[in-house]
Amino acid sequence: MGSFEYIVIGAIVAAAVLYLGAVIFKKTKSMSAKSDCGSDCGCDS
């Protein structure tokens, strides 16, 4: 039972890390996109 509990806990931790990673990645991606758009779109328009 101990090893099974470790597997379940590991799966939950992995899912949480992946979820947080995706959220952080989206935030940084949107922030970088906004900064890039600020310089690029300004030149285009």
C-alpha cells in the first residue's frame, strides 16, 4: 500500500507542477507578446 500511495501522491504532484507550469508559461508568453507587440505593432501602425 505504501508504494501505491507514493504513486498517487507523485501523480498529483506531477499534475500540479504541469498545471502551474502551463499557467506560468501562458502568463510569460502573453507578457512577452504584449511587449513585442508594443514595439512591432507601433512600427507597423
